[in-house]
Amino acid sequence: MEKKKWVSLVIAFTLLFTFVSPIMITKAETELEKIDRQLKAIQQQKQDAANKYKNIDSQIKNAKYQQKVAESTLKSLTAQIDQKEKELFQLEGKIEVVSKQAKDAAVQLEEATTRVEERDELLKTRLRLMYRKGDVQYLEVLLGSNGFSDFIQRFDALQKILESDKKILEDNIKDKNIIVEKKKEIDQSLAKLEGLFAEAEQLKASLIANKEKQKVTIASLQQKQQDLLEFKEEEERVLMELAAKESKLMQAKYSLKYSGGKFAWPVPASTRITSDYGYRIDPINGRAAGHNGLDIGRAPGTSTLLGADIVAAADGVVIVASYVNGFGNTVMIDHGSGIWTIYGHIRNGGIFVNKYQEVKKGQKIAEVGSTGRSTGPHLHFQVNKDGKPTNPWNYLGK
């Protein structure tokens, strides 16, 4: 009877472990799967946010290009307006000259008209006499001479009178033709100049309107860039929030905990800081802006830092090992307790760790490059605390 009881107990315990153990294992696997699934979901969200971030950069680049074109157009328009103002000034001078010529011609016309009228009156008087007396008057003058010499003199005098009358007629015709032509020429020149002046004024007005339009366009593009930058900052914040969520899951999966202590210097080949943490003049756009990390450049006496080793500042797990807008090729390591380190501008093909890979302090993770928003080979080293940039010197020590 006792033997049967022991057999029953053995069977019961066997069945218990047969059914209970798989349930416990399955539960443990489910928790890991849940973390992995959440990590995968966050990665997809990060990828979507990164795509938006990249699209913002593209839009900013396009807006900057459009602004450059608009500024070039504005410069060209300003030059054209200046040229038109010079032309208008010259035309004003020409109009004044031609206007004076027209006034002089009017005076000359008036004087010539007076001369013509006086000649016409003289000729009319002579014609009236000739009409009343016919040719007898000239004959009487000749026959009334006292001798041959007097006859010749009287004949010459009559010839001169006839020539004078002829010249009067010719001068009248000449005066009338010259003045009419001159007045016509000056009127045409004046009309042409006034037309050119009006055309130049109209073109100048059009250029000025276009210039103001370009100013509005530039202001609009500048505002667009500002809005995009603000949106970009928001997307960057979203990325960091997602990274923070990922970090918590990573800590649960890998039991990450920052134990404190001084960080390893990230670039053993150089300790030269080319741009410190804090506000600085941005080397790309020349504006004052916050710098969230340290830029480590080539050591004095060396030609370049390109290809130099980059090492992990502390133990941790890699959460980013890919291209990140602005940073270029980037490695981000989660050290636990909300502490991350970021290594930016890594050379192409220079990342030697994978995502979710555990790394040790001082382990080589990459090589220095100049990818992303960079002016030359250097490492951008950044420390984030709870998703926000903090002074790296607090961890490196000076």
C-alpha cells in the first residue's frame, strides 16, 4: 500500500513538472518576445521619424536653394533698376535738350513767319503797282533817262529790283521749308524720347514691383526654413523619446546599469578639441548656436585624423549603428541609467559594431570620418542623460 502511494506521488510530480515547466518557460519566452516585439515596433517608429527628418532636411535644402535663386534674382533686379535709373536720367537730359531745341525752333519759326509776312506784304504792294500800271512803269523809267549812261544805271536798278523780288520769293520758300522740316524733325525726336522715357519708367516700375515680390519670396522662404527647423527639432525630440523607450526595454533585456566612473577618451590618437560643448559660431551657416557635444580634431603636428580609431567610452549596448541625418554615420551606445554616448561623422565603411551588440569600455567601435554635416575629419562626441544632451566633461573629466 505504501509502495502504491509513492508511485502515485512520483507520477503526480512527474505530471506536474511535465505541464508546469513548459508553461513557465513559455511565459519567460513570451516576455522576451514581447520586449523584442516592442523594440521592433520602436525601430519602425524611429525609421519613420528618421524618414520624416530626412525629408525635412531635403525641404530645408530646397528652400535654401530657392532663397539663393531669389537673392540672385533680387541682386540682378537691383542692378537692372540702377541701370534704368541711369538711362532715365540720361533721357531726361536729352528731353531737356530737345525741348530747348523745339522752343528755339518755335522762336525761329515765329521770326521766319514774320519775315515771310513782311516779304509777302512787299511783294503784294509791288504786284498791286504792276497790276495798276502794267509794264509801262518800267518802260517810263527807262525812256525818262537823260542819256545812255543814265539809261544803263536805270536798267541796272530795275534788274536789281527784279532780282531782289526773286530772292525774296526764294528766301520765303526756303524759310518755310526749312522751318517746317526742322519743326517736324524736333517734334518726332521729342515724341520718340518721351516714348522711350515712358517705356523706361514703365519697365522700372515693373522691375521695382518684381524686386518687392522677390523680397516677399525671400522672407517667405526664410520663414519656411525657420518653421522646418522647428519641425526638425520636434522630430529630433521624437527620435530621442523613442530612443528613451528603446533604452528602457534594452535595460530590461540586457540588465543595463551605468556603474559610474570616468569615461574612456573616445579618440586615443588625439585630445585636441576643435569645438567645445556649449554655444559657438556654427561653421556651416556662421550663426550662433548651441553645440551639444565635443568635436575632436587632429592632433597638432599630424596631417589628418581620418581613419583614427574610435572607442566605446564605457560598457553598454549599441542602439544605433547607421547613418543619421546631421551626424552622418553614427554609433549610439546605451550605458544604462539613462546615459547614452553618441559618436558622429564616422567614415563610410567605418562602423565596426552592430545594433544590439554589447561592447566594453575602450573597445574599438568605429573610425573617424567626415560624413554628415561636417567641415572636415573629426569626431562629434556627445553624452545624453535621460534623452537630453549634457556636458561630456562631467563624465570624461578634465
